[in-house]
Amino acid sequence: MAQISIDLIKQLRERTAAGFSDCKKALEEAGGDIEKAIDILRKKGLAIAAKRAGKATTEGVVAAYIHSNKKIGVLVEVNCETDFVARTEEFQQFAHDIAMQIAATNPIAVTREEVPQEVIEREKKIYEEQVRESGKPENVIPKIVEGKMEKFYKENVLLEQAFIKNPEITIQDLLNELIAKTGEKIVIKRFARFQIGE
């Protein structure tokens, strides 16, 4: 087994915020390849998230973020299973980061499923017209529109957005990391974004 240096473990911890022993195990499994180790940790987060999916989330926090210019404000409700986890610094930091993300990126919804159908139809129509006007053949239009819709979701659905503090990961990745760390189901329930003049 490859000898894993403390330095490498530190690097992985900085990039993933996972625990020391989890980072060491992931690096050993990946043969010292940091990118592979990140994938291993992400999959572990997903596995734990899937396992917790049916649990009830009746605890949590409402976090607020007011932008420095006092013109944008966000309230977000993040739920978990126990009050113990809700009170941890990591959970509160996560809720604050999510509020800040919403202030910066103005998402339409938390998940793809929550995007109103009329918004989806309107976007599709706009993309179809754009692609038609560019002279693309009819048979490729649906595929191009599908690609444009994927990009739309990545920009407008909170869980699919790149995290503003670390664009290499999505909000879903960040959530999975916290689920893996706490061992609890965590849900970004809802949010409200206020902007002066809107």
C-alpha cells in the first residue's frame, strides 16, 4: 500500500473538508491520486445521502444573509434530523453559505423538479427559436435545445449551481459532504430572496 503523506492528506482535507481518517482511507484506496480520492469521498457522501433519504427532518435553522450594500437579503431554511446537528458550527456555516449563494446567484428553485413548468416551456421556446434562426437542420434542434436546457438548470437550480466559494463543486456536492460528515439527512427546504427595486 502506498505511503500517504500528511501533506497530501492536508491538501485533500482543504479541498473536501472531509475528516482526517476519511481522507487517509480515500487516498490509500486511490493509490495517492488526489483527484481519484475526491471522487471516492463524493461517492461516499452520495451513498450516505441515499441511505438517509427516508429520514424525517424536523430540526434545522433559518439563516439570513444581507449583502454589504443592504440592497439584497436572503432567508433560507435548512433542515436536519436532530437539534444537536442544527447547533453545530458546520451546519450553521453551511446554511450561511447557502444564503450567500442565493444572494449572489438568484436561483429559481432548490431542485430541478421545483422549476415552474411555464418557465421550462418558455425557455425551451426561446432556445428553439434561437436554434432555428441560426439555420440548424430540424433533426438536430431537440438535441441542441436539450443541451441548452441543461446549462439553464446548472445556472438557475440551486443544487446544480457551482458553489461560489469553490466553483469546482456544486451545491449538491457541498450538501453531500455535510450529510456524510454529520450522518444525518439534510434538506435545503426553501428560500426567499429580496432585492431593492425588484
